[in-house]
Amino acid sequence: MERRFNLIKSDFEKHEKRILPRFPFCYLTFKTDGNSRVYEIKDISHTGMQLSLKEDGPFFEIDAPISGHIHWLGNNLDVTGMVKWQTPLRIGIEFQKKKDLLNNVYHFLDTQEIVKRLKPLHTVHEGLDIPARLKYWLRADGPVEVFVWQHNGGEIAKCQVLFLETFVEWEDGVGLKTGRILSKRNVDSPLITEDEWVFQIDADPDQNKIERVNSLLDLISTELLPEDVKIFLARQLS
């Protein structure tokens, strides 16, 4: 199992992959106008979103307009956009570049609003196979994932934060890395539900990305992440 969570380098310079656990349920959805289909939002940013398609999902023409409503645990947002790409299981949507719409998206994805929706998946004891060394796992559907791994002795070994398009990772003995999320896909595994993430790694740690992640971690309550862990992570992500 250990090798499943090690860094895997791709053939492209500065592109790296991670195999990370996947929570099987998502409460962030998009309902289209017209045919009223409902899609799970696999990933979202301030400029667009990635939808999950079922096997019987419709085919979308590239550059075709699309509109509908994003729903997320009581919050709703009307959006319009354009289809940019499609695979058998995914569709990429770019939001329309209108000031009012983009302002609404920024408000919808405000850090404080996202933090309110973080769930401590490491406390789930039924129906979820948590890797042995994964100490803390916080998730807010599409926008945020926080993974904190431990050594066999209990000390923190590694942390990974995925925050909208931003990726920040610290690993004991390796150091700090930052990057941008490029893609995400399901991985078929008999042992655990997983995703394969591909990141474009920065040549040097990006201070803006680090500050963005630190602002997120600072807002997380000690009920979700103990104070000593927050202090340790803030020290490493500096």
C-alpha cells in the first residue's frame, strides 16, 4: 500500500502525479437549464468547473453555450458558460466572462464559506477505507482537500492541500512544493477508492500559493484540526 501514495513523476518536466483517496459522495452539483440533468461537480475554480458524466450522458459540442444552477448544501448560484472539452466521463466548462457572474462565483467560493463546509473524513468509521497513515483528511467537496499523513511513530510526515486550482505540499526530508492542479481522474483499485491528480509544479515554491493555503488553514477550527497540528503546518508552510 505504501507505494500507492508515493510521488510518481510523469514524462513531462515539472509535471507530477499523486494517487490520493477519494470520498465517494459529492454534495456540489450542477443542474442544467432545459433538460434539467444533474451532474456532480468534480472540480471547480473561479473561472470554470469540471462535471462528471454518467455512461448515458449526452454529448456536448465544443464551444456550445451551457447554463444552469450550482447547488451546494443550501447555497445556489446561477451560471452561464461554454463547453471547452469533453471526455467519456468528464466535461469542462468555462464560465462566461461577465463581471457580475465572476463576482458571484468569487463570493460563492469565498474561503470563509468553503471552510464552513469542511468535513473531517478521518472520523468516518463506516463505509470509508482510510489509509493507515492518513491522520487527518478534511474535505469540502470540489474546492478543498487537506491530507495530513503520519510516520509510524505518529509524527507528521507529509501534508497536501488542494485549494481550488492551488496545490501545496510539505514532506519530511523533502521540503515544500507548490503548483497548479491540471487534471483529476478516477483510479480503479480493488483496495480503496482513489483519484489520480496531475500537477504542474513550480520551479520554486510560490509565496502567493503558500499564503493562500495558510489563510485557509488559519480559518479551520481546532475541532477539525488540532491547534498543535495547525501550528506545525504553519511553521512548515512558511
